[in-house]
Amino acid sequence: MYEYDEECLQVFLENQSQLFDEPVAETPEEAEAFLEECMAVVVDSIEEVAAFFREEGIDMEDMSMEELEEASEVFALPSGKYLIVEG
């Protein structure tokens, strides 16, 4: 089980509408439970986001790194890391 830090939880709570039409969490505790349930991952770089998508079989052949960073499943964290949430 992955431990999501305060940064991940806050960014997800503030930006969950980029992936979901309705809020799936309203508190940090709810956000953590949701992220654990959908097995969200945190990676260190956009290159690792690309590697994750390739491993998952997601077609991203024609996507630039900027487009990848703007994907609805990708949440950029202030620390420079990325939270990937498969909705």
C-alpha cells in the first residue's frame, strides 16, 4: 500500500474535476482512501509517466511530453513529481 503525502492529497482534492465530473472526495482522508482504492501512483518525472503509460498499454505514440503532462489522469505536484490516477 502506498502512502500518499499531504501534497498529493491536496493537489488531488483541488484538481479532481480534471478527471471526474463530480467530486469523489471532499476530505484528505476520503482522497487517500480513493487513491488507495484505484491504486494511484506517484512518479518522479514526466518520463516516468510515459513509461507507466507504456507499461499499462496506453497508446501515447503521438503525444508530446507537454500533452502527456496535460492528460486528465496526470496531476503535476509542486515538488516536480506526478500523481497518476486511473479513473
